[in-house]
Amino acid sequence: MDLELQGKNAIVTGGSMGIGTAIAFVLAREGCNVAINYRRHDTEAKDVVAGIEKMGRKGLAVKADVSSFDDAQNMVETVIKEFGGLDIMVCNAGITWDGVIWKMTEKQWDTVINVNLKGYFNYNRAAALVFKDQKHGKIVNISSINGLRGKFAQTNYSASKGGEIAMSKALAKELGKFNVNVNVIAPGMVMTEMAESIPPEFVNKAVDETVLVRIATPQDCVEVVAFFCSDRSRHITGEVIKVDGVQYI
């Protein structure tokens, strides 16, 4: 199915690894010029840009801290200057720093909230300023089923992911009259570089929770993201789609 994304310009935060890289590539496959942000993985970011350009699209990697309000604004301005505009914002960058709440430090809480929730605010806001004025745009926020159900030893992560969902619903109401769609993907466990460090017993438990009896790959998530970035989803906004193999229902 042609999603008619030819020539659209997109930003994917956290695009140097995992789900972010898969999103960047599927958008490029569908015709988008794609800019990614990254913080530490310089080599990986360059490889993603090379992969995008190999598909005949424009690629751009911007070193930016998603928790920085100014970095977000500067990145959006840079992408508009380099690409000539912005049509799509996909917020994906995120971290975990687990611990039961009675052992969780203030730094653990603040770091996860600043990256996962404030980081989404920073980029959603920067995109909203552009999309509102041009009267079109797509925002897709990558959350988690743990933002819907909560997760033991993840009060900080669950709070940040639940906050992303609530923020997206509110933003969908604010931006609807400007022809801007805001939607959320809530994956279950996805086998990324970050997940590979999880002890096997926790991975096995996640498998047991699903009805499909397998862990998702990044590719399982990205086709839904591409759909939300296209006008095929023009009458869908404020929605949360779980991509979890019924890990949570």
C-alpha cells in the first residue's frame, strides 16, 4: 500500500538505535527525508544517515539532548533549514533506570522523567509551533504498555510513559482544528539493544504474558508508525495502539 509520503520531511528522536532506527528506515522507504537525533552513538547515527541516503532520500543526524528545551527547538529549526520544511515528528527516545520506589533516588526519578516525558514535551511543542501555523502535520509518540498498566520497579518509567499518553491526548484536542494528528504507539517488550541486557527470566516472563508467544521486533512496530504518519490515518487522532502481542489487555 502506497502511503503517499514521498517528499515529506520527518524527525525521529532516538533514531540511532533500536526502534528509532527501524522507524527512520521505514519512513525513508516510504519516501520521507529523515532527520534523527542522538546523544552518544556517533558511528551508529552516521550509519543510519548513510542507510537513508542509500534509499535516495535526504538524511541528517543532529547531536541533541532530548531533555534540553533549547536543543529541541534548535533541531527543528535546523531540519527546516536543511530539508525545507517539517511534516512529521516521531518521538521515540527513551531510557529506563529501574528500582522499587523505596530504593529509587531522586536522580533516578528526575533523569527518566526529564528524558522520557520532558523530552517528548520539548519536541512535541517545537513541532506544534510549526504544524499549527502551516495547518498540517503528524505527531507520533512511542510510549509503552507500562504507561497503561504500570510495572513493578518502574514507577519512574511507568509515570513517564503514562504521561506521554495523557499529553498526547490533550495535544490531539489542542491541535485538531489545525489539521494536525497526534497518536501513540504503546509497544510491549521489544527486542532491541536495550532489551538484550535484560535477564533471560524477565524476557521469558514477557513471552509467557503474550498470546503470540514471542517478543516483538522493532519491525513489528514501525508499520503502524508509518500508517499514522500518512494521510491514510487522517481521521484518527488521540488514539493509543498497543503493539504487544496481547502482553497486556
